[in-house]
Amino acid sequence: MITEIGIVAGDIWHYLDQHQKGTLDDMVVSIKKPKGLILMGLGWLAREGHVTLLEKGGTYEATLTRR
């Protein structure tokens, strides 16, 4: 399972690199993975400091953290 979460985290990173930002719902549609798996990938990236998450209108919007 950890490998699959890591792969989805990579998919999320690439999505955000191309789109600048994205909501959880947008990523579920574009990446075509279950919402729970997308959330785990976002958590992984957030924990590592690679994404910033904001709650907007009942969903979450993510952006890559630029250092």
C-alpha cells in the first residue's frame, strides 16, 4: 500500500506542477484514483513540506510549496 501511496503522491506532484493548483475533487477526476488514496498522497506531500493545503468552500485546494 505504501508504494501505491507514493506513486499517487508523484501523480499529484505532476498534476500540481502542470496546473499550479487544484482542488481535491479536480485531482480525483484527473488522476483517476480513489479519493482516499488522493488524500493519503496529499498527506504524504504535506508532511514532507512539498504542498500547501487550504480549505476552500468545503473542499481542499493544494499548491506546490516553492522553496
